[in-house]
Amino acid sequence: MTGRRSRVRSKLTYRNAAGYAFISPWLLGFFAFIIIPIVTSVYYSFTDYDILKTPVFNGVKNFVTMLHDGLFWKSLEVTFIYTFSSVPLRLAFALFIAMLLNTRRARLLRFHQTVYYLPSVLGGSIAVAIMWRRLFLDDGAVNAVLGMIGIHSEISWIGNPSTAIWTLVLLAAWQFGSSMLIFLAGLKQIPRAYYEAAEIDGASPSQRFFRITIPHLTPVIFFNLVMQLINGFTVFTQAFVVSNGTGDPMNNTLVYALYLYQRAFKYYQMGYGSAMAWVLVLIIGVFTALLFRSSGNWVYYETKEGR
Amino acid sequence: MALSRRAQRTRNQVLFQLFMFAFGFVMVYPVLWMIANSFKPSSEIFGNASLIPTKIVLENYIRGWRFIGRITFTTFYANSLFYVSLATIGTVFSSALVAFGFARIRFKGRSFWFVAMFLTLILPYQVIMIPQFIIFHKLHWVNTFAPLIVPMFLGQPFFIFLMVQFVRGIPAELDESAYIDGCGLFRIFTQIIFPLITPAIVTTTIFSFYWRFDDFLGPLLYLNKPSLFTVSLALRMFSDPMTSTDWGAIFAMATVSLVPILVVFVAFQKYLVEGISTTGLKS
């Protein structure tokens, strides 16, 4: 009996040891590159630190400075405009094209799917950001195309303070392909019978859309919203490349992550940069929490019963 | 009646195809424009929306590849290849190992660590960017590839999740019976599970390849010498108005940099599409 119990115990120890052995690479990385940085980052945010000298504790000075920092507010404004226009635009395009691709009888669906997905594949590359910049300059293709349809335009969309951020929004919206694929996979899981039954009951196409399609997709929409909101708030590379690292014209493409980067790695204000990073976490946390709070009202999770 | 219905269907099909082709053309036009311009003589590039060069020239490619003198794109591709392949190998094997641990071994604290890992997924990189830089700076790892590669050997949460989902789909009887037969857990992992999760491995490899090849912020932070530049970093510097205004050459090198991405896309489209659809759905 005791032999058996000790065997069970040794088996348990073996399982525990083996479990930790297998996850040990991640645990090591978690502590070395996530936990320690998080803890030190909290500390740095209350210091004046230029990386060469030791950090000097200065209380909440960085946070107070931020309140009076015009560029901080400007970068917040730019980031909000960017996120709250590019995310809905991207999801709307994604859903629209996914629904078109979900028609049963059409031909060439795979071909179209590939074409619409392609910008998402290429979109992360620097080549595309460079191309985008060139496209919207005064002698770029956008003005040339506009000229062909009779609209004479000589402005540089990149250089004009009121249009520059919209070229970035468009660049993000252009890459709706991944969301489109996710929506398409979600649409294919909706049982056809629901639509047939609704049709027999005389439901209009818009009723079918709002009563069947949208509710079924809400978990997918929710997941996409959360992930893309985070991506939107932390956008960096595109703004960096399109504005050549400056955030110009007139700081209208100075997104939050770009300003943070400038403060930390151009002016070596590591303390201020860390403080800005924590404000970003706070903002993302608030919006994510709001989304999760609201999700009870509009996200429908299918239960196993009733099937 | 039957005929009119058929006519209607044909009309719908034509309208559908017209729309999909027109909108699709708008979508890919920017890329085609860039490729077309890379073959045009410099004088023809601007103020012009045409996709067909009057004369195809390759000079842009030769000028572009030479970059700005001593260092050429040969160096940048060698650097990218080194970084991308090592980082991807590290990501794949370490993530698979960790995923097996989480998916198959019931150890104390498993759910706690799993949740912790999930939280790191939504932690913005900006928070750890500065302290990580300081750590690597103190280790004298700046201007080496180590800060970009070493963390990749410690498992990537996104891919661990992907693989955990996949491992859970494999019948547990399979490795349980092997376990009863006296097969050790590490052997179960290498001989049974790893070969069975090939689709997840392929998906991970492709995405890791893309993310590392496109990676910009990491190299920007850690690689400051042109001889260490990756392709993305070199392209960025090349397109800086302070460095060059030779747009023909810039477009040529930008086009070349899309070739590896497109080749992988064409070869592994199925895995990509499946990878995206499943990771996005299992939330």
C-alpha cells in the first residue's frame, strides 16, 4: 500500500518536474525579458535617466511634465484619430468582402480571395511603406490617377498637415485581408439552415444580416477589435517610414509610439519614455476593459446545448 | 420564367465579377505601380500612373544593389538571412517544446503560468522596449544580433498558443499508451507529438519568417552600423531623402525585397490561410 502511494507520489513529482522542464525556456524568457523589464520600467518611470549616468529618482515629475507637454497630447490625438478610423474601416471592408466571397455560386472565389489577401501579406514590409509614401507625394501616382479622371491636384498628401495622417489610415485599411479571412471562416460556420428558415419566414436580407450574420460573428468581431485596438495604439513602423522618423508635417503623423521612441532613443530620456509607456498601458487597459465590459451586451457565445 | 431566372443569375454573376475585379485591381495597383516603376528609366517615373514602361531597363537594379558605395545589398541579404533563419529555428523548436508542456503535462501551477503567458500577449512592446534595451546595452549586446535572436529561443507566446490548440486536437490515448509502455515524455514529444503537429510547425515557420524579415523596430534599436543592417533597415535608410533621391533604384530594391515574401506566399498559401482563420477564431 505504502509502496503504491509512494509510486503515485513519485509519478506526481515526475510530472511536475517534467512540466516545468518543458516550459522552462519560456519561464526563463518570461522572467529575464518580461518580468525584470516590467519591474525596472516602473522604477525608471519615476526617475531621470539618460542611460549613461545612474537613474535619479524624481518622483512623479515625468508624469507631471507629460501633462504640460504639448507633443504628448498631440501624439495622443494623432494616435486616437489613427486607431478609431483605421480599425472600423478595416473591419468594415473585411466584413464586406468576406460576405461577397461567401456567395455560393460565384466563380473564381479563390482567385479573388488571394488578391484581397495579398496587401496583408506585403503590408508589414518596409518596401510597402516606402511605396506608399511615394504614391501620395505631389508627383506620385495618386495625383496622376486623379488627373486622369479630371481632378487636378498638386498637393502632396504626405506633406500636407491635414491629409498626412489619412494616408496612414488608408495604409492600415488597405490591409484588411487577414481580418477578411477570419470573417470568412466565421461566416462559413453559420449553418445554412438558419438562412433558409429565415427566408421561408419572410425575413428581408437586412434582417438576415442583422439577426443571423452579425450575432454569429460577434465573438470574432470582438476578438479582432481587441487585437487591432492594441495594434492601432502601438503603431510605429509605418508612421516612422512615411514621415522619415520625424512625425511631420507639423507633428501630424507623430503617433504615440513614435514620440516615445524619439524621447527614449533620440534624446535618451529613458525615464520619460518609460513613464509614457505606462500611460500607454493605462490607455490600452481602459479601452480593453471597456470592450470587455460592453461585450456582455453584444457578444453572443454559442452554447453547446440546443445543437 | 426559368430562363429569366437564369438570365438574372448570369447578370448577377457578371456584376459580381466586374466589381471584384475592379476593386481587386485598385487593391493591387500600388504594388504593380512600384514594380513597373522599378523597370522604368528614371526620367519616366514621376507624375505618371502608367503601369507599362515605354522601355524596360534594368539599370535601377544595378544601381540599387550597389547601395551607397562600400556596402551592397549582398551584405543586407546575408544579414537578414542570418537573423531570420536563426530566429525562426529558435521560435519553432522552443515554442513546440513549451506547447507540449502546457498541452499534455498536468503539473502544479499550469493554469497560472498559462494565464501569465496570455497576459504577455496583450502587453504593449513599448513597456519592455526601454528596460530590455538597457539590459542588452549593459551586456554589450548592442550592435550584435544577440538581442534579436536569443529571446526567440525562449518560446514565443503567440506560437505557443497556436501549437497548444493543435496538440489538444491530437487524441490523448496516443501518447498515454506510449507512456504506459514506458516511453519517456521527451521521447513522446520528439517521436509522437512533434511529427503530428507538422501543419502548426509550418504555419509558425511561415509567420515567423514574415515577422522577422519585416521586423523594423528591433533592428532599428539594436543594429546601428550599416554593415549589420538588415534588408528593411537598409531600405529605410536608402529611401531617406538625405541619403538618396534615386527613386528608380529605391523601387528596384523595394521590389527585390518583396520577392522572398511572395515566393513563400505562393508556396504555402494554404497554410497561411488556415493559420489565420484558425488563430483568429479560437479566441
